Amino acid sequence: MQRYNALEDKLLSAGKSLPGPVNPEKAISGLFKEVHQELVLLSDIQTKVGHELLNGSEAIKGSASILSNLQIALVLLITLVVQQALLTDRHPLIPKNLKSLGLN
């Protein structure tokens, strides 16, 4: 990029009639094509990395959603089990000798 800028400055400052073995217009054109190709390659790399990051974040989001749904289902199940245990006379946590005390 620096070579391209230097040749471009040289061409603009001296006009089109620069003496020398190298034609500045062709050199600038060639360097511009090289720089353009490098930028295209870098753009492709950035696009690929962006897609990989997007896919990774989508997978993380899906996993978090599934985990959240499982946690909600587990809380509901535990709530139903506790509710059922409290509403029945045959509570598994109360010893048998306490059940027959005749309390209201």
C-alpha cells in the first residue's frame, strides 16, 4: 500500500512524462490490482469468521433455550410432587406413628 501511494505521488507530482525504465502508470495499476486482491482475500476471511461466530452464537442460544425450558419443567414437576404430597393423607415424609394422632 505504501509503494502504491509513493508511486501515485510520484506520478501526480511529475506528470505523465517521467523518465525511467519503469512506466509509473503500469506500476501503479499492477500495485493497485495486488492491493485489491489482498483486500478481497481479507474480506473473504472476515466473512467466513463472521459466519463461524454467528453459527457458534446460534448454537449457544439454542442450548441456553433448551436448558431454560428443562429448568422450568423441573420446577413444575417438583411443585406438582410437593403439592400432591401435601394434599394426600399418605405423605411419605410423615412417620406412621404421627399420622394417627387424631389432629384436626
